[in-house]
Amino acid sequence: MMAEASSQAAEEREQTIQELNAMLHERAPWIYLNRQYSVYGASERVEWEARSDERIDAYEMSPK
């Protein structure tokens, strides 16, 4: 499924990866005990949008 996702358009790839994640979660040989949430705080004077992979790239930020 990952090979399939790498050649898809962004929205289709997101759906495929979500399906793969759900399948892996169901088949996991352990129990998930922790869920990590990402919380960001930014000034209203800064133009920036969080990425889905949680990477923070300062070059993508700019003043409004």
C-alpha cells in the first residue's frame, strides 16, 4: 500500500495512508497506551500552517 500511495495525488495518498494506518492499528501485536497530540502556538502576526508530518520549517513562516 505504501508503494501505491507514493504514486498517488495528495488527497488520494492521504486516504490510502489513513487506511494503511487503520489496518496496522488493528493488527498491532501490542496495545497503544499513549496518544501524542501536537499543540502549536503562534502570533497572529505570523503566516504559518502546521504540516501533517509535524515538521516545523521556519523558512515556511513569514510576517503578515
